[in-house]
Amino acid sequence: MTSPITTLSLVDTDPAELAVDAVVIGVHSQTGEEGDGGPASALLLASGAESIAAAFDGKLTETLALLGATGGAGEVVKLATLGTITAPLVAAVGLGPEPTGAAPAPETLRRAAGAVVRALAGSGSVALTLPLPDDGDAPAALRAVAEGALLGGYRFAGYKTRPQPTRRAPVASVAVHVPDAADATARAEIARATVVAGAVARSRDWVNTAPNELRPPAFADAVAAAARDAGLTVEVLDEAALAAGGYGGILAVGQGSEAPPRLVKLSYTPAGAAADATRVALVGKGITFDTGGVSIKPAQGMWEMKSDMAGAAAVAAAMLAVAELKPAVPVTGYLPMAENMPSGSAYRPGDVVTMFNGKRVEVLNTDAEGRMVLGDAMARACADGTDYLLETSTLTGGQVVALGKRIAGVMGTPELCERVRTAGDAVGEPAWPMPLPDDVRKGMESEVADISQVNAGMDRAGHMLQGGVFLREFVTDEVAWAHIDVAGPAYHSGEPTGYWTKGGTGVPVRTLLELIDDIAANG
């Protein structure tokens, strides 16, 4: 199931003359001098709206204020133009206070573009005249606006059997106003944003798909088909191949389900790549539904466990984008897929499982299944050979407790973790480096195996760190690695906000692609 995506273009025509359904302008909140009634609030038009303001004889901000506009970040107020400009509608989107001596931050623009394109659902065509700097920061700002518009316009196709009268169609096309629509750099940014947003949308679609329709074999088939169409090399290991290859973790988690597990490997090699080229491995957790197994989860909210494959969806989608963007480094994706179910054949607390790298794990909690499938996949990535290993997963509720629903936790090689943080900040997917304490590992010593799956003495304390400490056991010493826990950011259960819609967010597709670009440029 693939949801439609808004099309994107550039335009340099005077915004007041554009023949579109709506023109979008930016407005800042502004606090004036205090008077007898307290602080005076006013609106300040952002750059790019000058010709629109002139058409309204200087009364545009006054009219918007009468309609309730405050300029608060993400606020959208619509105004019928009544023939003052060609477009029948002006939509003012709030950008917050005017930044001092600079254009709005890229993430401010990204969220504003997403909010306003979503608010204009039902419109056929929209033009964005948001403020873009005229210096070296212009490409990043344009990329942010383009990504925000496309992601804000996303809507999952869904399963409704009847048309919904109040459910307006996403905006069909968005034109971003720039000084020169023929500028090669600007056109490249639009092309890249289209590819990246398409990948994020594909990731969201997979996460939003009902779990009865996306069990491991079906998920593997869908990813493999899309990857082959994109020109990637594909390898799919079924349950027989997993058993022959010694993937004990993936098999253990999947043995409780009648839908058997899979491991999907996707490979991209740039043309003319040298034998000693820097290599990148991506690993994503693909638990298509997580009941917790024998250590079953509470019923409340369990329906969101269809999103426990968001890491695999992000890696698969990132690989599809890699096939189009063609970075100058080889990239390989590993997607371990299983369904964690309770049954007579399910794995149990007390089991000892032999992993792909030969380590034996004592299982203490079958709901800590993600680290089991990831351990096998990460060990396979290291065995195949890589210089960087980037793994992402909805691994622990501890990530949400520690960092909330918007900030991912990142653990691993300190230098690479810092690069993850920098890349996340650049694309609006923040991540925060977390430690891997020795005392956490000490508490995972097992009396019967090489390592326990969790630290029983800590229970759920430091649960995010326990996951990272466990995964470290499956990375060889020479490989720089980062574990990105996106348990919170990968799925948005609240009302739409910015360029996030309800459901799968696509985090961290854009971070992974930013990191691949960084590694391609800097090693």
C-alpha cells in the first residue's frame, strides 16, 4: 500500500500573480511597547510577502490580526483575497518571534511548511513564499521548506470502505517561491527533497500498515520487491536458511509465530567503488508485532506495537533513497524480521540461545526481543565487513522515559554518536548521546551463559542503557557503531503537528541519509 505524495516544483513568478489555489506567507509574532493596557502585540510579515502586502494596501497584518493571527510557531490563519491577488486564498503561517539578524532556523521552516500544507488539504495547488536567506544557508533552508511541505502533505491511504466527507485530499502540488527557479543548486535541493520525502513516506506507510497484513514473510516480500525495482542487490533468508546459518536470536523470537522470521539484506555499491572504499552498514529492528511473547505486555496501547518494525522500515526506506541519490560509499542494509507471539512453541525465560557470532545468551524476558534479532543482524554485518555500523530500533520504553517522544537516544562509539547527534540536529531529528556504564554490563553476567539478555538486578532502571550494552557484544572492535533508540520518535500517537502526522513518522530515515552523506564526504 503506497500513499500518494504531493508533487514539488520551483517558481520565481511574483507571488501576487501566481495562479494557484492558495499562497502561503510567513508571519512573526512581535511584542511592541507597553501601553495602558499592557504589552501591545502585533504581527510582522516575513520576507517574501512584500507583493502580497502591497496588494492589500498595507492592511494585511491588521486583517490577519483581526482573524486571530498571533504569529505563533505553526499557527495557520486563512484569508480570502477577494480578487486583490490572483490566488483566491492567502494562508499565513506563524514562524514565532523574528530571529535576530538571521532567517528562521531550518527546522522552524520545516515545521511551518508542514503545518500549512496539511491545513490546506483539499487545495489542488499551493505556492509557498516563506523567507529564505540569500547566503550560504539558502540550500539548507530550501531543503527544509521542501521536506516540510511534502511530509506535511502525507496521508496514509488507510482502510476506509466509504468516502469520508470531512477527509480532504492532500494538496496535489506545491510550488516553492525562490529568486531564480532555474538555479541549479535550488533544483538539486528540490530533487533531493523529493527523493528523501518519498523514502520517509514509504517508511510511514510500512509502519502504518495493519500488522495482520505485514507479517514477516509479507514485509520481507514487500521490501525485496521495492529494492529490486530500485536496482539494489537483494538477499532474503527464510527460516531454513536462518537455521542453517546459525541465527539463533532471530529464530528464537520468531518461533512463537506461525508466520516465520526473515532476514533481508539490501546492498548498494557505487559505480567504480574501490576495493578499500569506506563501507556503511545499516541495521533496523523488524518486529512486525510485539505482544511481549510469554512475558506478555499489558493490553492498553498494545495496538501501537505494529510500529515495532519502524527501525527496519527506516533502513529499508533509506536504502531505497540511497539507490536514487547514489552516494560515493557502499551501503548495506540488514533487516531482521520476526513476530513476537505467545504460543506453545514460543521461546521462554530461562532459555539459552546461541547467536550468530557464537555467543550464548540467557533469556530472562521474552519482551526484550529486539536485542535478540538485532544481535544476529549486527554480527552478520560485522562478519560481512564494514567500517561504520548504524543500527536503529524501537528498542526500549526506557528511551521514552529518559528523553521523551521527540529525542532519540544514541549509544556506541563516542565519535560516531556525536556525528549522529550533529546529523539529527541538521535534519530536525534530534538525538542525545547516552553512556554504556560498566556496572550495567556487570549485572548482565549470567551463571549459565555468556551474557544475560537484561540486567535482572536493575529491573527496568537504565533500560535503554541495558539495550545498548547488550548490543555492543555483537560489534567487532574495529567497527565504529551507533545504536539509535527511536522508541518514542518513530511513532506519533497524538494530533498532527508540524510535518508529523498521526502514526509512523519515518524517523530516523533523514538522519541515516545525512550520516551517509557525511561519511561519503569526510570518511
